[in-house]
Amino acid sequence: MIPIRRIVFLLATLLLLLGMAAQAADKKGGKDQTFSGTVSDMMCGAKHMMAGQSDAACTRACVKEGSDYALVVGDKVYTLKGDKAQLDKFAGQKVKVTGTQNGNTITASSVAAGS
């Protein structure tokens, strides 16, 4: 008969290994990828809330207040990290971002106008 302490240890080890495997699967390995979407901010995401303001003006105002830049790709919103001056230039515009994805964050190495 296996002691209960041994069973608890084995179960805890198994859960730890499963958690580590799930976290590793969530990461994309650090390879550059290209994403097409719209530069926004994390507060507004795909729907800007400032009445009478353009999407670009709303994005800039939210970032100025502390929100992170975001890339809206379809119905997915990623936190967008990178050169803030470059991201600001494309606020509210469709872009192609090349960079690495780590979970829900994209670190941009380049941003170019998209279609």
C-alpha cells in the first residue's frame, strides 16, 4: 500500500508539471512573427469611447493617461510594446507589426502601414 503522503507528493508534482507545460505552450518561442491589425490602447481595445474624438486622438489620450498601446487583430486585443514614438505615429491606423509574442503581449521590432 502506498502512503498517503507519497500520493499527495506525486499529485502535487504532476500538477506542477502540467502547469509548466501549459505555460510553455502559451508562449510562441520568441520567433519574429507578423501581425496585421489596428493600433489602439488597452483601455478602449477595439471600441473607442471618447465622443467626438478620432480613434487616433482617443488612443493617444488613453496612453497619455497610462494605458498601454494595443494591437487589435480581429476580436483579439494584444498589449503592444515597443518604440512609443513609432506606435504613436500609427495610433488608430491599420498596421503590420513584426515582433515576438509572449502570451497576450507583442513586442514590436517594426511597425509599418498596413492595408
